[in-house]
Amino acid sequence: DVKVTQSSRYLVKRTGEKVFLECVQDMDHENMFWYRQDPGLGLRLIYFSYDVKMKEKGDIPEGYSVSREKKERFSLILESASTNQTSMYLCASSFPPRLVEAEKLFFGSGTQLSVL
Amino acid sequence: SQQGEEDPQALSIQEGENATMNCSYKTSINNLQWYRQNSGRGLVHLILIRSNEREKHSGRLRVTLDTSKKSSSLLITASRAADTASYFCATDGMDSNYQLIWGAGTKLIIKP
């Protein structure tokens, strides 16, 4: 089974801190995604990556950046955390490379981030 | 941008009953997917149905797709307490650059 591992289940940070959320997948998937989930809003895509060192903005990239130095690892960075970034963050991966349509996603367990 | 909308927002039924959730969307799609999320956890993929398919089964799950009405339904038969979760539909729109667009979910509670 595909395993997508997020480094922390719960994280509490202060306003202005730099925050790193790490995600690792073990099935050699090409595609990796970062979503945030807020009550009543469903999942919103922050950034995604189809290859190493490649990144594309999703629907809500402002205030975030990402890094993909290795195929299995996709990091989300909050350069200066703010209270409106308090949310559940979900990492996902998928295979194969996008050719025809979006395939199913494999998700990590999520990181509940609280910014105080 | 939110394309899928689930209906109802919340559903509470007795164990053993069937649960039906609906999803409506706005634009033409390549496929539609259903996911389950247990409280505070990540999502788990349930079923993917392509635009040229009308019905798909997986165990106690049955998904239908009506592209003329831009809607899908997820039926869970003989529900169990373990089915308590939130259920999300996600659509791969033809103009969405292969990205899934998510609804806000249906919260399903199965009473023992």
C-alpha cells in the first residue's frame, strides 16, 4: 500500500514564525499536492508538483512556498505564519504522470496547525 | 473554486439502513471521485467513475453518474458504525488542468 507520511499531526506556532510541513511518500509517485482544509470549505489546493524541482501554484498560494528537492519529499513552507493560516494541512500524491485525467489521490493523515 | 456540492450536508441514520449522498457539479468532467474522511484524519479514496460510465460498484458502495444532470450519488448499503465519516466528491473538470475540485462534504453519522 502507498504510504504518505506527514511529519506532525499537531503543530502550534506563533505569529511570524517560519513553519515547515514535511511530506514523504514511499511509492515513487510523480505527483504531489498540498491542500488546506477548513470547515465548510472543502479542500483547497495550495501548491502541487509534477516532478522534482518543479512546482505550480494552486488556488490559494499566497503566504506559502514549497520545495521538492527529491521525488519522495514535498515540503510546504509558511514564511511568516499568520493566524488565518490556522488550518488542517493535507499532503497527497498520485501516479501516473498527468496525461489524460486526474487520477486518485493518496493522502497523509494531515497536520492540524494552530497559529497563535 | 468549488465545483462539487454535496447534499445533504449532514445525514444521521440507524445502523443497517442505506445511506445516499449526492454531488452536483457545474462543468463537464473527465471523472468524478468519492473519498471518505474519518474525523481529524486524511482522506481515503473510495471510487473513481469516468464520464463515460453510469454506475460503479465496490463492496457495499454504489456510485452513479448522470452527466446530463451533472450529478452523482454515493449509496452505502447496510451501513455500519464504522461508516461514520465525512464523504467528499471531487471532480476532474475538463478545463481544470487535471486538478480535482472538491465539495464541502457530507457528514454521515451511523447510530448503533
